[in-house]
Amino acid sequence: MPCLFFHILAPDTMMTLRLVKSALNQPTGSVYKTWCRNASSLVSWSADDQVGTIVLQSPETYNALTVEMGKEFETLVGKIEKDLYNSSNVQAIVLCGEGDKAFSAGGDLEWLRSLAQNSVHKNVDLMLQFYNSFLCLRQKIPVPVICALQGPAMGAGACLALSSDLRVAASGNVPVLGFPFTKLGIPSGMGGMYMLQQSGISATIANEILLLGKTLTGEEAHELGLVNRLVAANKVKEVAHELAYEIAEKHPVAVRSIIRGSRLGKDSGLVDALNRDAHAQAMCYNRVDWGVGLTAVAEKRAADFDSYHAK
């Protein structure tokens, strides 16, 4: 399946370190609760009494966000939400991609190309469904979500990463957040523009990132305040879990209240932003030149788009 893919640590107690190592190597069963963890699942969930882990499970596509994955993701989040409001003591969740190559390569090229066959209003509906199938994580989960960026999060993958509350990323010259939308021939979607603007960076910097379709390294993202901690790529998931266990030691009501307040302040305009993004992208899918950018990116060259006044 073709997909989009561009070729500080706080002191920890020994107990926290033991819990982290246990979580990262925990076999199915024992104290872990597990849903959707089998060879055919595109997402998985495991949790002990303090920390949960959601894994995007499609390493052969660099964990591309597909419609099918979105449906599984939304169903899983609904189950987690119900558990968190009824019996679970999970205090934090780590979101990561399977493997060590990427967090998520973003959208599926075949699906994106196929949208040219639809009407504008149909594509608006499809995009909103796609956005919300992943962003439901932010809308429904009442505890902190920590994104582990051991590799690139591109396009929609970057938007999913931005929807998390905290981010741990790979150091060095490793791309971690990419926004190649204008190179593909569409404006940013899935709330990318809105969440960048709400992240605390200046509007001019956000504009430059989106207009140029830039990809940020871990250092660049950290300097802009888009990630919390930088570590070696092979330590990203471990450190993300360490951070989760640190949070889990704090008062549960206080933790949930802080997250609720933080998201409330940032998400007041998110619904409007998603509607705007869906309409803007849907218009581009119906242009004659839709697909030119997809081909150019796949062939690693600049695209030759039609003029604004073309059909």
C-alpha cells in the first residue's frame, strides 16, 4: 500500500524504571488488559494499573493512517473511554507506532487519488469522518496522551501527533514532524493549521511551515516548543513511558482536571477548523490537477501544478 513517507530527562525513581521496563516487555496476559492485539489488527491497546499504550500496527506501510485503521482506532478509543470513566485507574497513555522506522507516514496515496471520483460534498463528509476517527483520542480520553516520535510523523500523522498532550521525539538529524500538504496539492487538513497555531509558536512560523510544506527535525521541533523531550531514537518509547509513569504517581483528579482545562482552552475552535479543512481539501480533490503532487512526491521531484484559474 503506497503511503506518504519522507525519505532534559527528569530524575526517575527505581520503581518508575522497573515499571517502564515491565510495560515495554509485558507479555500478553498477567495484569495486562488487552484489546485488538492480534496479527490482523491495525491498532492495539495494553495497560497495567497505571499506564496504557496504544500502538499503530502497520509497519509495512510505516503505520499509514487509513480509513480502515481509523475505524479500528475509533472503536478502540470508545472502549478505553468507557473503561476510564468506570473502573480503570490508568493515569496516562502513550501513543506510538509499531517498529522503529516511523510514527506514521500519513495518508494512503491510493485512497487520496480515488477521491477525485467523488463530488465535493461527498469528500467533505469523508474527510470529516477520517479526521474525527483519529482525533476522537483528544475528544474522548480524559487522561494525558504522550506521543512517542521515534521516527517521522507526516501529514495526517503529524496532525495526530499534535493532538497529543505531550511529545517525546528522536534527537539528531531525524525528521519527526512533516507538513507536506502544499507539495501534494492540498491545504493542510485534520486541524493541522489550528493545532500548530494553538501550540504556542508564532503565526508567522506556522505559516512558513505550512506554506513551504516543511519537515522539522527533532531539534527544530523542540526549539519551537512542539516536543517536550529529545532522546536517542531507540530510547523514545522508553522515555515516553517513563514520563507516563511520572504522571501516574500524581493525584488522579488533579491530572484529569489539568488536561481538561488545557484542552478546553485550545479546542474551542477546533470543530470549526475541521469543517474549514474538510471543505478546503475537498475543493482540491476535484481539480483537474489533483494527483500531480502525489506523483511528484512519489518520484521525489517538484510538482508542476496548474494555475489558480484552471479547473
